[in-house]
Amino acid sequence: MTRPGAPEAALDPLLTGHCKGYPTTAAPRRASELAEAGWNVLAGDLPLPLAVIKRTALEHNLAWMQRQVRQWGIDLAPHGKTTMSPQLFRRQLDAGAWGLTFATVTQLAVGVAAGVRRAVLANQVFDDGDLAGLQSLLQAHEGLRVVFLVDSLAQLALIEAWAAARPGSRRFEVMLEIGVDGGRTGCRTHAQALALAAALHASPAVSLVGIECYEGLGAQGRSEADAPYAHALMDRVDAIAGHCDQAGLFEAPEVLVSAGGSAIFDLVAGRLKPALARPVRGLLRSGCYVTHDHGFYKRMVDAVNRRCGCADGLRPALEVWAAVQSRPEPGLAILAAGRRDVSFDIEMPIPWGRAARGARRPQAAPASWRVTALNDQHAYLRWDAADEAAAPAVGERVGLGISHPCTTFDKWHWMPIVEDDYRVTGAVTMHF
């Protein structure tokens, strides 16, 4: 069933040999038709390098996070910028997400085309073109709700100037953003936040409907440091929300209180429904949970699992497979994948598996295997001298885990959905 307002082209696009990772000799197919092809990644049916999503891990993660937010009594508005995939947006909404989060109006437009009807723009909107684009989306799509962030009187002045030149424009719904010293956006002081809240309430261009913060920049993966950091931030949010509530500054039947990256989301989840005079909807915005990873977020969520007592938490669902193209010297193999194919902004890819040419089942990679550098389309795989006997052969396939899924997704136009035996049973597309 197609969600109202979600064009078929957005949810079931046509894939062709012009897409990296799609067989150049294969006829074009719609994403929904890929299972009929009978392809298997480890059978060599698709060209490498190739990023794939494991279906069972993906579905586990969707259900796990939705179960967690229900237990916390809040809602999920996952960050769409992680994947920019209409098919994954649909899966998140169908799993129970309240809406989606985006960073730009352009990203929002992709989500709206895919059927998103409630959205948070977790960023400041102030440019004339963006304000016009947002107003156009709101007018064109009945029932669309979008809330964006404001953190300064200067930003508010730009919004008001735009609205004043366009009588009859719809008022924008906004949340007041609370920030931290040395961080990104957001009000730094209590006094600054209160002054801005009063100005937002008085403005004819906007309606103040909530409070927002982002705790992720301070995450260290150690509960003894992360817990007091997150609680101090949420104490500030509580105090400002309480003041706005008592002063009658909120202008919606329910107040939105939102936070949540993908690293220490559990530490803010329980603080998203402060006791106010009107109902509160807590919105967690984690995005990377959908595919998780083998590196940074694995380490961070291991700590979340310990705090939550979760025996089976998030699972890595995203992998990049690459072939060994050269063994130019002892202790070094060159993989045919690089910066154009896999994330490297936090750390190098993590070799976790290997499959000899012709093998259909991956084996664990030796513990000493490591990627030490990337070029545009080459990865440098090295190992300890003691593991030379287990060195990979030219033509062998290596499975790479990633650290930070966001910057792998933006390197691909599509990714196959695969079963645990690497049979292709579906696909998602990305629109960055």
C-alpha cells in the first residue's frame, strides 16, 4: 500500500547500470523487482565495491528502537539525513515513528515526496529561499506539519522581515534551541533563552511550540562522564520549559520537547516529558540506529545497553564489500574501495569478514587485519607478520564494517537489501 501523497517513483524507483553497484549488463529493474533476479552478492552477481543492508538486522533495529521509546513514554522522529532514503523513511513510519527529522528544506522536500507529514527541521531556517520553499510545501500539502529551530533574535528578525513582505503567509511553528558552550547552535545562557522565548511569543511570524537541544557533541561513551553532562543539559531545558509554560509563552495544545542523537539517547529520553501545565510530547531524534555500525556507534551503544540492561541491542546492518585487487608487497593488500565508497570521517573501515573467490559464506577476518589509509578508490589493508599465512588473495572479497553510517549512505545512489546469505531481496535509494 502506498502512503497518501507518496508517489510511486519515490518508493519504487527504476535502477539501471548507471548506478554504481548495479550490474552493467543487466536490464533496468524497479527496486520491488530485484528479488526476481535471483542475485547473490557473494556469487559475484553484482559488481564490487558494494554497500549492502542486512534485512534481519535492519528490521531488528527498527523494532528495538520503537520498543524503547514506547517504554520511555515518548515518540520517535528519527533523523532522515542519516539515510535520505524514501524506502527507509517508509519503514520507520510504518514501524511507528511520529514523524521524521531533517536538516534542510531540501531534505524535507524529499521526505514530503515520500509521504512524510510530520517533520522537525533540526536546524535554523532563515534564508529567504528556504522560508519560501517551506511555505510552499506547507501550502501544497494539506496536513503537513513542520517545526524548525530558532536560537537568536537575529534569526527571528530575518524571519519577520520575510513574513512582513508577504502578507497572508502562514505562521511558522518553531522550537527554541538550547545549546552548550563550544558546541554548535543554540542559546548559551538562561537569560538569552528567556528573552528569545518572549520575542518568539510576541512575533506575528512564528508560533513557539516547544524546546529542543542536542546532547551528542558531549558524548564520550563513558557513563560516569556522559550521565552528568546529559542531566545538566536537560536540567537547563526543564528550567526554560517551566518558565515558558508559567509565562504562557507556548502557543500549541501540546508542547514538543526534543533531543537525541544516536550516542547517548537513553540519557535524555527519560527527560523529554517535563511536568508542565499542558500536555508534553517528547521527541527523540536518533537516526543512525536504523543501520547502526561496527565502530563509533557500536562502542557508544554498548554503554547504552549496559545502562538499559539490554542483552540484544542494536545490530550493524550496513556493510561494504570490496575485492582485493593487488598484493604489491608483504603485509599489504589493496582493496578496490575508497573514500568514494565508505565512511572515514571518524575512523577507517573495519575489516570483519572475508570470502574467497567463489565462496558463498563469509569467514571471520583475522583480528590483526586493519585498513590504515584510503585513497579515492583504494583501501590499504595491512596485517601483522604473524598472520601472513592468512593473508588475502587477489580476487578475494573483504567485508568492511563502517564507523558512522551517515557518511557511507551519501556515497551511494542505491543499496541492495540482502538476506543473511547475501541474496538480494530488495533495495533502497538515496537522495542527497
